[in-house]
Amino acid sequence: MLLAAKTAAALALKPLTVRVHAELAREDWAKLWYLLRAFDTEGQGHVELPLQLCQELLDVSQSTIYRWLASGREIGAYRSSRVRDGVLDIWLGGLTAICRNLKKTQWGTVAVTPLGKS
């Protein structure tokens, strides 16, 4: 897919980082949420990213991505999402609302982590 190749090339030229919160990082959907937050460089809460690239960066199957979307949607991590022509179009929920929905009073230690395969 051309879009996935272009996005991967851009990532290689300018590595992204994301702020990870210890209390949220334990949730199953959090890997995808943090990946998408890293690509939301303007902080708009909206990301369009090739589904294939998400799978490759997280080293998971398409069904895992869909499962994470469903579980994250339940607590407000994803406000809306759809996949069209292989591109994930998603609106992200905010950190405060997610913590409130999970009944967490703190989000734990914060670390800035480079994006990429682990």
C-alpha cells in the first residue's frame, strides 16, 4: 500500500515520541491509543492512518486492532472510528475523560517513549 509506505518513510525520517502514563498503559487498548496519539502531532484528536501500518508497528493482527477499538470505545478512548479502503479514520478520546471513566484518580508515572517496534 502506497500510503503505508509513505507514512513509514516519514516516520523513519522524523521519529515520533509519545507520553505514556503508567496506569493507562496496562489496558489492552492502550497500545493502539498511544500509537494514534503519537501520530496526532497537532493534538486535534483525529488521526487517519493505514490499518496495515498500525498492525506492523504494533506487531498484531487486524482482529486484535478491531478488538482494541471495541474495548477502548467502551471507556471513551475512541469516540468514533471506521476503516475505509484500508485506512483507519479515528477520533480519540481525551486523557481526563478516560481516567474518569476508568475511575482512576491518577494516571501514574509519565514517560516519553519513542515510537516504533519494540
